[in-house]
Amino acid sequence: MNVKRIVVIGILILVFSVFPIKGNNKIIALNENGRTLYVGGRGPNNYTHIQDAINDANDGDTIFVYDDSSPYYENVIIDKSIKLIGENKETTVIDGRKKGFVIRIRAKNVTVSNFKIRNGGFYDIPEKGGIGIFSDYTKILNNIITSNGYYGIQIYSNHNLIERNKIYSHAWWGLIFDKSSKNIVRNNTICHSKGGLGLMLSCNNNLIENNVIRSIEHAIDIDDSNENIVIRNKIFNVADGIIISSVFSNATNNYIAYNNISNCYRTGITVDGMYNKIERNIISKCGDGIYGGIDIFSSYNVISNNTFLKSGIIIHAFPNIISNNSVNGKPLIYIEDSKNIELNGTIAGQIILANCSKIKLTNLCINHTCIGLQLFASSYCYIFNNNFSENGIGIKCEGNYNLIINNKIEKNEWQGIVCDDSFNHIERNKIISNKFEGIYVAGNNVVAWNNISYNSCGLRLCGDNNLVENNSVYYNELDGIYLEYSCSNIIRKNKFVNNSFGITLEMNCKNNIIVKNEFVNDGILYIWWIGKKMGHNEIYDNKVNGKPLIYMEGEKNRCVENAGQIILVNCENIIIKNQNISNTSIGVLVYDSTNCNFSGNQISGKEAGLSIIASKKIFIIDNVISSRWIGLSIYNSFENIISKNVIKNSMVGLSIDSSKNNIFSYNNILQNDFGLSMEQSYFNKFYRNSFIENGNATFIIYSNFNKFLKNNFIKNGKDVVFCSIHNLWLRNYWDNWHIFLPKPIIGRFGRMPVLPWLNFDWIPSLKPWR
């Protein structure tokens, strides 16, 4: 028994000589590497401040910090080779008070572990981080590093180990390396910052392994750095997973492998550097067609044995070695610098052709990848009878003289077909229910005999000299065809049915020929910009709902008859009388015209009934005008007379924007959500109009010096909603005011009254005007 007691007592003596006991003196033990000093706790001789203990320490010493006195409001400088150890990383806090680095390390062979490090320098402080490492062979182990200005840890040295830390909630990077090499970053969690881990400029031979990086924008950036190893990391819920970029010099020979990257709303891996190897990664739900699971912007890289789930590859350069990858359990077929190959019914998860010609692809079915088929710098290919559905983009054609015929392209997240080059034929395809454009086309292409339906926009032309003919363009949510910076196109013999707008032209589109098209329940729209003149286009022999589409440009002294839609551009003295125009996108559009006369017409449209833009001295008298959205729209127009019209059953009956010196008299404005909406308009006169049964009779924003005289306000939800003060209200009839005193008109914006915005109708009428 005595022997056993002696052994137990010996063990206890050994334990208490190594491990600290709260409340003892500054130096309670020696170890083989030096002394141990204590900060905090209840002992009368322990240090109060961490920096004081460091100042008294020697190389090789250990400083143990108790959590009893936490938080420690200090900015610590470590200039000796010591170990700084906290009692508990959750409760032993060093707070930098937003004044600089919480811990600055200037000596080699330093270890910092078991702390919560917070509130390093913020935006206006040069040292914007929690820990700054300026010496080699530092170990940062098992800490919580949070809320430290721009950066969690800044590293300007080599041979460091960053392991088992939780790094989160920084304005920029969790970890940032600058000209630092041969470091190891392992088993950390990095989250809730703008960037995760950045290797900036000549950071070479670093190992990034087994980290979890989530809920940030950029997970890992390797900029102008070489021979780094990034393996076995888990990256998810980020914008970009891993970025290799060459900004000032080439980023080469980096090895990216065995990473699990998921739910990137941009790119899983971006490769912009040469001789990098990307292999055996699992990339899921990354890239949407604009971005890919892997985006390749450079040459001479190896991309092999990667697994893509609802993702894939997008190339922007060649040559590269891309082999043995799979998409959704099917082979990713990459063909480079080849010709005269046929794939018929081949099982594929994605197909990419780079610098190829005369490739024939038939009877393929590709879905749930970023781009179903990418033709990069490839020409004279034949794409026939395939199905590309539920991808980011169905087909992306970046080559010339390709035939894309008789394919079914539907339900893609962006476009059905993107054609960025020339002399391609897109014919007899079914292009249906794509979220944005059905087809996006540059210049000198043929788009013919296609069924383009139920897309957001059917066909967007962004180049010149295209031929668009004999297409069926039905039920697209916005535009059947949209022309953007697009000139000298021929659009003919197409049928447009129930699009919001059949054809939309921007102001800079000119010399287009639009001929022999048929519109049913839609039509043509011009988009006008202030200070821009309408380009010349030839629009003739088209029909809207079985009647002629009347397009006049630079005409004078004409009378319009039997119109399905009317567009006047730079016209003068045009008479539009007794027309019945309905079920078109916009019944009548008037641009840059003067002295035109509308009378006795019934005009309605889906988007607008009658639109007057950049015009003056237009007489609109005795018409009935309505629309689903805007009945009568007047924009940037002056000195017009609008009288004796019925404007009804629209979301906005009368819309006036940036216009002045117009006269509105004897109009019945009734049963609209908003009877009058006026914005930034001045010196207009409203006389003897009746606002009846509108949700809001008048909605006036930043419009002043207008006169409202002898109008009727009857059975409206609200008579006036405004945030403009300098308007005159006089002798109007208000059905909710029955005393011969000035009627207050309280300005409102939304639901809250703004007391300084107060007008009066000084002499309100007590009976309606007739």
C-alpha cells in the first residue's frame, strides 16, 4: 500500500506542476520549453493585462489566459517566440476596440490558441483585421475570430499553420494572404463574410485542406499565385466557389481536387490561368448558363474526372484537356479541334465543341446542365432533332455557318438559343417556355419557320442584317421580337399572337424592313429616349386584327382610315377620325409629331390606348379611350388640347409625365384605378373635367404651377393624393364638401399626411358643373 501511495502522490505532483490552478502566482511551473505565466484569474500575483505578461516573457515561454477577467480590451503585440493560450475559446475574449490588429505577431514560432478574437480595426484603420502575422512559423489554433473590420486574419509571412478556427462576420476576407508561401490552412470554418480565403499575388505552395466555407460571396481566390493545393474542402451557399485568376501575372500549376462545391449562384470553379489541374471535384447546382460549374477562360489546363450535378462546364478558351467528366450521371462529351464526327442518339449530360467543324448532332436529349450544347469557335455543324430542356441555356452558338434545325428547346433558365456569331440558320425549332429570351441573336443570321411561344421575350435581335421570316410568335410574356441596337434587319411574314408587344424597337434601331407580318391582339411599339431621334424604318403591308397597321413617317396632310393600329413618326397635319381600334398592344402611338387631330375614335389597347410622345399641338377631341394599363399617355409633350373625351376602365386613365402647357377640358375620367397620374409636369390647365368613381381621382408627384378649375370630383375613393404644393385649386365641386368655406387639400404620399403640403380650393362649388 505504501508503494501505491507514493506512486499516486508522485503522479499528483507531476499533474499540478504542468497544469495551472486558478488563483496561483505569476510563475507557478517550469516546463521543458520555458516558463508559464498567467493572466487573469483570482490569484493576487497574476497579470491583469496580456501585454504585460508578454513584455515579461522570454522566448519559449507560455502565457495562459483565464476567462475570469474576460473580455480583455487590448491590442496585443507578440514580439517573442511564445505560446499564447486561452482557457476557453468561447469565453476568453480579446477585444481590439476597433483600433487596429487585436493581435500583431512579429516574432517567429508563435502559437495563439483558444481565444475569441473580435473588434479589430475597421474601415478607416490601416490594420483592418483580427490577427496580423508578419513572421514565419506561426500557429493559429482553435480560435473564434469574428467581427474584425475588413479581415479576420492577414498573413504576410511563410510556413504558418491556421487550423481548427471558426472565422466569421468580417466585412471582406476571413483569411487574406499577401506574398505568403508554404502555409497550411486546415480544418477551419469560414463563413458570413464577403470573402473566405484569398491568396493575393505570389502566394505559392500553400495547402488549403478540409475547410468548410459557406454563406459568403467568394469562397477561395487564388490570384497571380502558383502551385497551391486546394483539396477536400466543402464549399456551399456562396456566389463563387474557387477562383483562379491572372491579373498581373499568370496563375499556374495549381491543383484543385476532391472538393465538394454546391449551391453557388455564380460559378463553382473559375479557371483563368494556365497549366492548372482540376480533378475529382463534386460540383452540384452551380452555374445557370451565364455561369458554369467550371468556367474556363484560359488554355492548357487539365479538367478531368469531375462530377457535375445540375451543373456543367462553360469554355471561353482552348486548347485544354477536358476528359472523363460526368453530368447528372452521363458523360460530358468534349470534342476539340475535330471534324466530320457524328453523334446520333448518344447519351450525354452535356456537349461542348471547341474549334470543330462539320460535327453532326442528332437525336440527343440533354437537360439539367448549365449549357446543353456549346459550339465554341465551331462552324458548319448540323444540330437536328434534339431536345434541350431545363438547362441554363439550351444551345450557345459561338461560331458561323451552323444549322440548328427541328430541335425542341424549352424551359431553360435563361435563353433557349444564344447565337453570338453570324451566318447561322435557326429554322423549324420549337422554342417554348424559356424564362428569358427564346432566341438571342447577333448579326447576319436567319431565323425562320420557328414556333417561339410562352417565353419572356420571344426573339431578341442585338445585331444587324438578320432575316426573320415565317415564324409563329405566340403568347410571349413581354415582346415577340425585341430589337436592341439592331439595324437593317428584314422581319417579314411572321405571325404574332397575344404577345404583350408583337415587335418592339428601341430608338437607335434604323433601316429595318418590317413587312407582311400579321398581328393578333398585339402590335408594334417604339421605345423612346429623351434627346434621341427615331431612326428611319420601313414598316408597311402589315395587319393588326385583320386591318392595316398604319405606319407613317415624315408624312403630312393625310387622313387615316380603317386602321388596326396607328404609328405616327415625325408627322404633321394627320387626321384620325371615326376609327375603332382595339385588342392591340397600343392602339395609337404618336412620336415627334405636330398638328394632328383625333376625333370620334374608339381606341383601346392592352398596354395603352393612345400614347403621345415628344409631340405638340395634338388635338384629341371627343374620343373614347381605355386600356388595361394606361388609357391616354402624354410624355414630354407640350401645347396639346385634350377635350370632351371619355377616358375609362384603365389602371391609369390619364398619365402625364414631363409635359407642360397642355389643356384638359370637359373630359369624363371615370372608373379607373387612378384617374389622373401626373409627374414632373408644369403649367397644365384642367378645366371642367369630371373625375367619377376612380380609386384615386388625381395622383400628383413633383408637379407644380398647374391649375384645376371647375372640375367635378364624384364618388372617388380619394380625390387628391399629392406631394406638390404650388398648384391652384379653384371652384371645383367636391361631393364630400358641402359648406361655403375653403376646402383644405392635404398632401399625402402613401398613407401618411405631410402637413407642409397643404393646398386649398379657395372657392369650392357646392353643386356639380354641367
